[in-house]
Amino acid sequence: MSVTPSSFAADARSYTFRSGQKKGQDSILVLYVQQFELHKDRRLRFAQFARNLTAVGTTRRSAAARGPLSQRTRGEKGSQNLIPKKEKRKGGEMNRLANESEMKWMPLLYGVTAGLSTLVVVFMLVWTFHFRGGFAWQDFPAIQFNWHPVLMVVSLIVLYGHGILVYRLLRNEPKKKLKLLHAIMMITALLLASVGLKAVFDSHNLAEPPIDNLYTLHSWVGLAAVICFALQWLFGFVAFLFPGVRHSLRSSYMPLHVFGGLMIFGLATTAALMGLLEKAIFSRVSYAPLTAEGILINSTGIAIASLSLLIVYIATRWQYKRQPLPEDELLLADQLAE
């Protein structure tokens, strides 16, 4: 006679109730039964989750087979009115999933993004070495300042911007790896920005005579961007990488995290453009008539603005949004079961 897990569990329960003398054995059997029921409940939850995924896939295939709404019969259109609004919204979100034809422009857009990023870095280095005297540290405060614009642009514009696009570019990679890569890129950008801030404060404080700090609009906007960046990274680490945080809390914080990231990127871009103009004015760069340095500064500003707009465009297009992979769904089901 075959013994199934369910029959074994039933026999274990009956034995537990019949045996009143063997308390040690009873406790072991009761513990086994409890563990069996727990794993059985998890398997049932996962089976229900798999059935839901199958139902969603069937609905999408049938909708694609019927064709566009304009080609459906009037009866089908009328039946749409019987569907609750909540279900319509869910169906609309599923229909927005990007297919391969919608992704055909992604390589070109990211190629342009990488090209603009390289151009911005080259412009900053040419400006620093050819017109500003290169780099130095505290022994030469005036030249030490040159670290500030280069590091701030590299960290808060180039590296930060590419950190935003990690989930768009590497959309087929596991989510856990993307989280770690995103966090590493952002903390690297924050460290470089901190060094850039130290360079500008040192160049002011060590000058003869000392120069006042934080009195321009550029300094206020830039410092606000760095402070918000630090808080954004800390909250993001706790919400998405710290173990034990509930999935519902992560889902609730995600829209705020996305908005905060784009807001900080906008502040950084604004501060960079104002900083270029401020440095040109303070250095008495001739704009009328245009000189080579003036043309380079203007070209750098246009490249930064173009790069930032392109990154925001890619980040906000729903076609390029990363969709959950099967292993992501299995991980989520296991978290919910726990």
C-alpha cells in the first residue's frame, strides 16, 4: 500500500492524539506535522501564483489574436463596458509591455548617450589642461579648484546619469545584480562629488585672502543636489538592499525613489550649467568677441544639457522600462510566502 504525504500526516495526527504517554515522541511528530503543513501551504500559494501567470498569458494571447480594437465587432466593444474599471486599468498596463519592435531604437539612443558622455568628459579635460592650468592640490589652491568642475560633472552628470539607465540598458539581467550595480555606481558618484566639494572649499579657504563660501545661487543649488543625493542613496539602500524590509513598503517607496532620482539629476544639471557660466564670468573670459575658451565653455554646456535631456527621455519612456523576469516572479512569490 502506498503512503502519500497527506495520509502520513493524518496518521501522525491520529497517533499524536492516541498516544498520551510518549510525550517526547508526540512532540517530535507534532513538530513534523506543523512543518509539513507550512511547506504544503507555501506550495499551494506558489501553485495559485503559477495559475495566475498562466491566466494572464492566455488573456494576452487571446487579446493579440483578436487584433486592434477598431477591428473588433460591436458586440465585443459593448462587452468592454461590463468590465470593472479596476480590471480595465490592469489590462491597460499589460498592453503597455514593450515588444521587440518598440526596443529597436534603444541601442541607437544609448549609443548617442555614451557619445555625448565621452564628449562632455573630453571637453572638461581640454578646458582644464589647455586653459586652466591642469590639476593640483592644497599647495596651489587656485589650481586645486579645477578638480571641482571636472569631478562634479563626471559624478553627478555622467556617472549618475548612466546609473539611472542601468535598469533600461541591462533589462535582461537578474534584478538582484542590477540593484547592486546601481548602488555601486551611485555611491561611487557620491564619493567623487564629495572630493569635488572638498576641492572647492579648500581653494576658497586656503586662498590669500580667503574667498567667501556659499554665496552664489550655483553653490546653493549644487549643495542641495549633493545633500539630496546622499539622502536618496541612504534611503534607497535601506528600502531595497537592507534585508527584512516588507515588499509592500518597497513598492510604496519606489515611485518616490524614481521621482527623487530624476529631481536630483535635474538639480545637478542646473548647477553644472550655472557653474560653467559663473566660472567664465569670474575668470573674465571674453565672450564678445567670442574666444576659443568661450566657445569651448558654451559647447560644453550644450553637450551637458543634451546629455541630460536624452537620459531623462530614456528613463521616462515606458517602452524601455524593465519588465519582471521569471526568476523575479519566483523570488517575489517566495518572499510573499515567507
